[in-house]
Amino acid sequence: MSHRILLLGAPGAGKGTQSAKLAEEYGVDHVTTGDALRANKDMETEYGTPRSFMEAGELVPDPVVNEIVKAALADADGFVLDGYPRNLEQAEYLSQITELDAVVLLDVDDEVLVDRLTGRRVCTECGANYHVDFQPPEEAGVCDECGGELIQREDDTEETARERLEVFAENTEPVIEHFRAEGVLEEVDGEATPDEVFDRISDVVEE
């Protein structure tokens, strides 16, 4: 059977990593809002195309995002949805257009998330990603791949990380409550190794 999975979690919770693993394990599409918008940036909606907003540097409005996600899900034979819905309106829309088999919330303590977000280092030369705790380079500050310098990006500072978590909590708390009220939300402890977290999610999906 093809699975329809929604993965929720704060920045740094590991959604991207787990979504990719789930998509591979179950042979379904990994649908992210960003990818769906890029793939359908010229799709006509009554509000205009996504490209018109993206090129103006504006947020793509909900009705346009909804149409794009609907198209992406209609094309998919099973999916893992990551990065959508971002607010209650989108969550209510999603419940109308598809029936989800599993809604999984990756539960990670804020302090752990801040550590994860602020520990990321990126190579200035080749763009390789490292983490000071989880994936350190062989030599501190130097890229294993090309010997380039590793830096902390501006959006990985503690101040920015805490702001991102606040915005997430504000927007996504109603989304979490929406699926909890529908009785489909499962919380998974996201503070273990990626493999352990994956096993926990798989258990939920296969129940």
C-alpha cells in the first residue's frame, strides 16, 4: 500500500533527514513546499503564478501554496509531506483534500534544537555541511572535502535560532492542535540518533 505521511517538527528537529529516509523506505514521494513551488512555479492560479511572488521576493500566499501542494499530492503515489501545513488554514485545507495515514510530530526540546541549529558549519568553498557535535570535520574549522574554511551562517546564530523557534511555535501550535483534535497525531521523541528516530516513526506508520 502507498503511505500518506505528514511530518511535523520545529527547525532543527530533523524533518528533512527523516522525510528522505521515509520516502526511500516506502517508495513514496518526498513533497516539500519549496520543491513543489519550484517545480510548479509557472502554474496558473486565480492569484497568479508562484514565480510572480518569488521573483518579487514576496511570500507566496496560502491559496497559491495550497493549489501547488494539491497538484503535487495528486501526482504522487503515496507521499511524505514536509514543511506544509505551516498554519491552521493550510492544515484545514489539507484535511479536506487528502486522508493522511500518519501525522507524526518530532518532539525535541527547545534547548536541544538551539544546539543543533547553532552547531551547523558550512564550507565557504564547496558548501559542504558539518555540525560541531554530530558531524564534526576531521580538523576543526577546515572542510574535509576541499580544505575550505568552515563558517557559521548568519541564520545559525543563537538569536536567530530562538526567533525561528518562536515563529514556528506561534504558527504551528494551531496546526498540531488541529491534528490532535482529529485524533491522528502521534508524537515521537526526536532526541535520539537519526536511526533510532527513524525506527520510532516507522513503528507509527506501520501500526
